Amino acid sequence: MKWGTYLRGMWLVDMLMKDEEKSNKKAKCHRRLSNRDETGIHTRWLWNLEMIHSIAERIEKSIWIFGRNLTGFPFITSDNPVAFHEGNTHRWVKIGFLARGAYPVFPLSPEIVMYCYDRNDPKYRALRKFGDALSPVEFNVPLVRHDNAGQVFNAGRFVISPINDFKFAREFAQTIGTDRYARY
């Protein structure tokens, strides 16, 4: 469950930075939290069992659907492999991952990915019949690339692939923080 605490800790760090930026709009540079402060926040969240249990419960009660990739273009992973997809757009998120409609995407192997849709969200009610089963969706390379973009977006330091081809990962990494994919 470390991934959940890490993400929650990073959410708190991001929120603290946003509050600092709002209160200091005229400043020419914004101070980042020190590594020690970030570690302290992360450590406090590691010990927040109520938060950990709420994340675990939501994922456990989700509709688990497995996708099979037969394209020959593998799923990749990262040092932070559970990516969160915003339910209303095609965007990946680091904060707000427990928001209604957001769902985890977790590559289990180069050929298998797991999606965990919120069982209580009416938007996903029709997916219940596919729960705990292999998705009927045929993956194509653009769909695999989209899921791989989530890994690149979420990576802290490393992107891991079974093939030595990181061209897409490098290209996508350059777009993070830009409006390049805003219309999607």
C-alpha cells in the first residue's frame, strides 16, 4: 500500500504549494518544501491507517477489469506503477485520485493491465458485467500508448519496459505540464 500513501503525501505537498502560491501571487519565485519537510509529510501519511484503509477499501470494492494487449507493443511500468485516470477526460492525475470517476490503472505485465472502476459511480454501472474478467475491448497501439503515457506521467524516476525503445516515453515526458494534449 505504499503507493497510496506516497500519492496522498504528494497530494498534500502539492496542495501546500498551491496554498503558498495563492497567498504569495506577487512573488517572483515560489519556494518548494525542503526534502526534510516532504519526507516528514510522507512519513505522517504512512502512519495514517484510516486513509490507507479507505484507499484499500475503495480499490477492493471496485470493478476489476483486465485488458489483454496482443499488439506486440508492450505495456510499460514505472517506479510508481499505479496511475490514476480522470473519469471525465483522457487526462492522468496525481492529485484528486479519490475523486468520483477517477480510477486506477495498473499494468500487471507487458500484456495485461488492470482497471479498477468505482462500483458506486453510476457512470460505470454498465461495466459490472465485466468485473473480475478479461475485457472484450481489443487493444490497439494508440490505446496501449495512452496507458503507457500514464506510467510516464506518474513516474518519479524510472520508466521500465521489456524492450529497449523509450522514444515514446521521452517524447511524452516533454509534454507534461504543457497544453499539448489539453483538447483530449
